Amino acid sequence: MANRTSAAQRPNGSTQGKICQFKLVLLGESAVGKSSLVLRFVKGQFHEYQESTIGAAFLTQTVCLDDTTVKFEIWDTAGQERYHSLAPMYYRGAQAAIVVYDITNQDTFARAKTWVKELQRQASPNIVIALAGNKQDLANKRMVEYEEAQAHAEENGLLFMETSAKTAMNVNDIFLAIAKKLPKNEQTTGPGGSGQGRRLVEGDSGAKAAGNCCK
Amino acid sequence: MASSMYSKVDEYGFERPESFDYKQYGNFLSQYIGVLAKRAKRWEDLKPTDRFKKTSTLKRFVRKGVPSSEREAVWMSISGAQEMQNESMVQYSSLKKYMENTTITEMIKIDIPRTFPDNIYFANDSILPEQLFNILATFAHHNKEVGYCQGLNYIAGLLLLVTKSEESSFWLLKVLVEQILPKYYIRSMSGLLIDLDVLDEFVQKNEPALHRHITRVGMPWAVASTKWFICLYAEVLPTETVLRIWDCIFYEGSKVIFRVALTLIKIHRQQILEARDLGEMVECFRKMGQNINVVNCHQFMIEVFKTPSSFSNRYLEKVREKHSALRST
């Protein structure tokens, strides 16, 4: 929770190092905890009964890695199968994805695997994909073994962590791990563009984006 | 109504947003109470037969708001739900018996506690969640093309809060999905995808500069507006405003959704233009329900029917057909 949003802002212009902006999308079956992971990461909150996401939600959060400020533009999508037809518009041009499943539900793991396949086929070729086995706090009802998911992640070159939006376990960590793995060249914007209208350049948003460094 | 003036929840049990401006709301309410009293009197004076016959008088009355005590009966009548119920060979109570335990009912079960978790009636009442489950599961069982689509839970939930009748809520949900609205909720959600394109065209025509700005920032309409269509503004705008909109949707059909959308966009033109990036723009759309001009449902509905002055279902169907054809090529 060290990198949670705080109101503190650095004085204008004192941008240290680079600012990189990445588009990240959350995918996975309904009710696995996508919105809860985002709510935990962005606001440090948890609701036992999180309302189902209709369409998609968009949030941003910033983390700091050494001298680089990484700003995540997070697209939190609806999980129900039929909302699938809207998903490509959210993962198109995304540099990172978190595919979420619920460790107490084997079906959601199967669904996560098909999401990974779809991303590997359809999304940007260099997309960083993380697999998150959420609801780790319910490990006594576990239906998906850690080793099974880890093996799948290794075979497919995915980052993998078990998380709990409820206890906050590994929530910041998974975003940080993604941030570390993302290429932080100058002007990191979407490969191929896809017209996302990014206009973030160094120093441009010093006051806005770089306000909440964790270190 | 007056009792909720300084309450943290509205009269339907929904929490007001954190930044809710009680002072402005108080000013609005002190006027609106007078309006409500006047409208209630006018409805009382309406001959019982005129209350349910679709005439230009009734249309005008509906646009000015159906009194909350009359909503169930008037909605049932003007929407065609009553007719549907009368013509149905089977009563709701026996339709309900055929519920199966399927993956669909499992999905509905998961969504019940996630429907209006902050609403005091849903949180503290054990019957409402059970009724909501019955409505959704019965509907899913009898409409296989739709089954269960997330979003229907909010519509059925609000219908239940307003009518306090499981049976009426079922028929109102059924008439909405099967007769009034396009194919928003079927597996392909084709009706939604088309209406998002239609909205894009309407905004481009009515607000070209705004449209250019939104395109440049890169906000897909699906992000800002999916809930507008799928939930009919429930969970988006203040409850009283939503119910005033529903009064008109039940009477005039789905074109009202577009009228409301264009009015929301028009009211927030400046804020949208000032949004410099996607985050700011999405936030601007998300907060539209908090604007006093939207909270003031009476004035808002006057605006809704001001521009465009005429908007026919036939015209809307033509535009929909065009975009449907474009999508399939």
C-alpha cells in the first residue's frame, strides 16, 4: 500500500527521471475480483459486495521504480461472457494485461487460459501478461492448485501471483512486477499507436501524474 | 419526500454521493414539492379511463412526471406490460415453478448481493433479494435468447423498489426487454453495439466540435455510455431523475434514451471540452449525475424534450438499420 494515492504533489517542474505511461487491461470471468483488485490498488479499499461492472471502468494510478514514474491507465472490463464483444476495444494497444481467476473456482481458471490465448493471438505482440489467482484469503476452499497455475504461467511466459484484494496481499506487487517488466524507453507509447490520443511527454504533466511516488 | 431532505439516503434507499450538495438540493426540493403536489392534483382530476389510454394528454402528463403512488399502475398500462400479462396463458406464479438450477441461476445468485449493496432496503431486507432472484431467474428461464445479462439486475431491482411487487416487476422487465428496447441483452449484444454507433452519429451531427474533441482524446462511447443503454441510467443518474426518464421510456420507447444522452452531453459541453485526457473525460462522464441540473429532474426533463424538438421512432429505426448494415459488412 506504499504507493497509494496521496494528495501530496511535487512542486511543478521538478520531474526527476522519466515518466512512462502504460495502458493496462484487466480481463477474466465475472466475479473473480477484477474491480476489487483495481479498487485496492488505486484507492486502497475493499467492498465485500462489489457491484458488477457494466461495460468498463477507467482509472489511473502511478507507481515509482527507481528514477522512473510509471503511470498506469487501467481498463477494468466486464466479466460476463457476452460483454466479450466489447473487450477488444480495451485490450487493443494495451502494453499490459492482468488476467484474473478465482482460486476457488476451476471454471474461472479455464476462462483465464482462453483469455491468455486470445491476448497472445490478438493483442500487441509485446504485451506483458500477468496471471492473478485472486481470493487467496479463501485458500481453504481452493480448487486451483498454485503449482498448476504457476506451470501454466511458465509455459506461456506470464508473470504469476496469487493475490487477495480483500487482504491486499500481492496487489501492489503484481502491478509493480508488471511495471518492472515493461520496457521503459523514451516516449513509451502504444505500439502501432491505434490512436489513443496520448500526449504525455516528459515534464508535461509533472504536477499531475508524478504526485505519488512510493520511494 | 421532505423527510429525506437531509437524509444521507434518498426515498428509495440509495445513498447519496459523498460530494452531494445538500444546500442546492434543498433549494430544488422546496420548489419540486410544489410541483409534485400540483401534478398529483392534476392526476387526481384525470378521469380514470384517461389515466391509462395513450392520448396526447397522457403523453404530456407522463413527461411531467407520474406521481410515485401511481407509477406501478401507469407503467403497467402505458408500457404494454398489463396487456402482456392479460394475454399470457400462464400466470407468473406458475411460470416461476419452472425455474431450473443451471449455470445461469448460479450466475444470478452471485449477482444478487452485488445488486445495490449500499441500498438500505436491499441490505436490510431479506425478501427483496429473494424476489429479485425470482424475477431474474424466471425471466432467464422463459427467454432463452437473453437468459441473464448483467445490468438486468439493476433494472429489475429498481422496478422492485418502485412497484414493491414481484409480479409487476417481472412483466415490466419482460416488456422492456422483449418489446420496448432493441436487442441489447442477447448474447451478441448487437442492439447495444448498434446504438453506440447511432449515438456517435447523433453527437457528431449535433455537437461536431465536441465530437472531434472526444475522438481526439480517444474515448470510446462504450466506456461512457454502455450503462446508459444497458441500465437505462439506473446506477448512473439520481433515482428521481431515472424514474422520470423511465416514465417516458415506458410511454415513448427507447428514443428517450438518446434524448437523455444528448441532453447530458449538451449540459456538460464545457466540462467535456476542458477534459485534457482520457482520465479526465471518463471522470467527467462518470460525475454527470451529480450536476444540480441533472438532480433537478423536473428542469432536466424539460431540457430533454427541448432539443431536438421532434425525434421520431421511425427516424431512429432508419439510422439503426443503416448502422446495422454497416456493422455486418
